[in-house]
Amino acid sequence: MSLFLRGWRPYAWLALVVCVLFGPSLYFDFVCYDDNVLIRDQVEFLRQPANTAQALTRHYFAPVTQGGRYYRPLVTLSYMTDTWLAGGKPWAYHATNVALHLAVTCLVFLLLRL
């Protein structure tokens, strides 16, 4: 058992599991649930660095509704970064999600070990 739980090894195993489970999503397209509204229809907004301040002040579903209290600026900034890096291609958004899943998985493991 120490082979799996010593040093950096548990994190490598967790990374392997996350990559096996979520890695195939890198080849997927956007889904039609909300990706069309939040990403595809907003590529021009997300592409402009000058819109960063506006992304911090508007609500999450601003493209489809007026007003609202659903405030998620970090998600919008993440979408902006992905758009800047990959020009709106789905793999970048999915890669960010895989990286976030990996980070959270490792943090939960670390918390459980403490």
C-alpha cells in the first residue's frame, strides 16, 4: 500500500484517474444546454480584453436576460481566457475543466489526509 500513498504518488494516481475519466471530453463539441448562450453566442464579447471590467459587473446570464442576480465572474473570466487562448474552440474550455477537476480532486485528497 505504501507504493501508492508515499510522497507524490497518490497525486499521480489521481491525475491518471482524472485524465482517463475526463480526458476524452477534450474531443467533444459544445453541448446545446447552455454552451450556445454562454460561449458560442458570446465569442465576440469574450474575445475583447476591454470587456473584462464588464464581465466583473454583469450577471451570468446577461446575454439572454435583463437583470438578474446570478453572479459568476470567475466563470466568465475563465471563458474569456479560453477564448483568448484558443479562439472559441471547445477543446480549450474542456481542458480548463479537466485541470480544475484535477486541482479540486488533489485538494480534497490533501484535506482528507490532514
